[in-house]
Amino acid sequence: MIKGKEDLPSEVSGEISKEMTSLQILEMAIYSEQSACDFYLSLSNQIENQSGKEKFRFLAEDEKRHRCMLEGEYLRENRQIVFKFDSTKVKSIKAMADTQSSAVDALDLAIGLEREAYKFYTQASEKAEDQPGKMMFLKLAEEEDRHYNVLAAERQALSNNFYWYEYDVPGVMEE
């Protein structure tokens, strides 16, 4: 199980330094989003469970949408100069999901990635120099937090630690 930043692949443990410009932060975020998109597509292609495939495809599409948002912000902040994407800068995150235990490991990795993305965007919002940039980073942080929650619930269910819907146990909702 991934517990801390030291357990994440080096390609996703980027830090925002004081010296970084807003364009450098945007560039880092664009490549991270593409890396996450590729990771989720890879997982979607590896697993047989249709529901799992659809969840990972949804996450991949969301990360792709995030990249588009970031490229739009780059365009706005860089005086209408389009971001020149270099596919060689996209880091590959490997995970196998062919068995239940490796699926749990892949989910642990994804959960760690989403938590780091949330922290990154929260930190980026604090460094943003204008309100539109700040709001975009906060929106991205919120969306990455939602991804985290979806993945955490999926991991709980896969690990048989999912107790919310046990029918024979009375709950608060019944009162």
C-alpha cells in the first residue's frame, strides 16, 4: 500500500519551488495530467471487469480534460502563444492489474497519485498570480479529490472492506 510521497514514482512527486514561474507550473501540470491519462487508459485496457474498465476510462477522460484546461490557461498567461507539447516529456507510470492483489496495488498507486495531484493543485493555487489561475487550480484540486474518493471506495470494495450496504445490520438510515 502506498503510504507517503516516497512510495510514489519519481515522475509524479514534483514540487513547486519558489523560483518556478506560473508557466513552468502549468507545464509541469500538463505533463502530469497526460501521464495520469495514459496510466488510467493502460489500466482500463488491462482489466476484464467492464465496470472497472469504464471507471478507469472515465478517469482518463477527466485527466485529458484537465490537460485541456491547463493548456488554455497557458495560452491565456503566455500572451496567446500555444503550448508546444513534447510527448517525450510524459512520464510513464506502470501498474499491472491482472489479479485482484495487483488490482489493489494499482488502486493504491492511483490513490497516491490523486492525493499528490490534489496537493500540487492546492499549492499551485497559492502561488497563482491572478484570480482566474487561482480558481482553475482550486477547481482542479477539487476534481482530483473526487477522483481520490472514487478510487478509495473502489479499493475498499475490492478489498472486501466495504460495509456501507450490509442489509442485515441496522443503520442510522433506518431510523
